[in-house]
Amino acid sequence: MNNTRFATAVHIMTLLAKSPQEWLTSEWVAGSINVNPVIVRKEISVLREAGLIISRQGKEGGSQLAKDAETITISQIYRAVKNTEVLGKKNQNPNPACSVGKEINIHLDTLFEETDQLVTQFLGDKSLQEFADQFA
């Protein structure tokens, strides 16, 4: 995943975990991350779709965790925002006449799947609460 989506999502979720009784606005969260609130709203939408947060609109609006931070794993956040393979992209047009080129993507698929499983398993052992507890 060669972008900041995962880091942004973890930042959002950590802020929500640190203030479980408050409805945090996208503007406030964006100020912590130092990004445009539109980026925060996009990730909040994805996290809401994944069932990790709830939101309400209006003057008293904002977002909160949908469940206790101890029950949310970092791997759930990862899966919600993952849009590329950990190891990057494969070559889309390898030479089919080459002994390696004709089979490379089959073997890369296996390698990518195994790597993604290891990352997901590693992150699954960490709760959002454990992560949030590192901050003062």
C-alpha cells in the first residue's frame, strides 16, 4: 500500500478511541492530521461502511467508534482501507514467450496473498485500544 490511507485511517481511529464520549468533527480530525477535511470525510465514509465508526450530521455532529476500541483490531482498519497489494503492482504485460514471463504473475499472486495474510495476521493481534494507549 504505497499511500497514506492506512496511516490516515489509524490516525482517525486513534483520535476517536482517545475521546470515546465525544463526537469529533472531520474539521477537528483534519487539524490533527494536517490534511484537508475532505480527505478525512472520505476515510470516515469508508470506516463507517466497514462498521467501525458511526457518524451524525448537524450542529452536534461528528464521528465516534461504533464499538469498543478493545474489540477493534488494526487489521480491521487495514482491510477497510486496503486498495493495493502490500508488495505493489505486478507487471501487467509480461512476455508470454518467456519461460519466466508466462508464469510470473501466477507465482506473484501466491507471494502477494501469503504476504497479505501475514500482515493481516500480525495486525490482527493488535487492538485499537493497545495502539491508542501508547499516546499520552
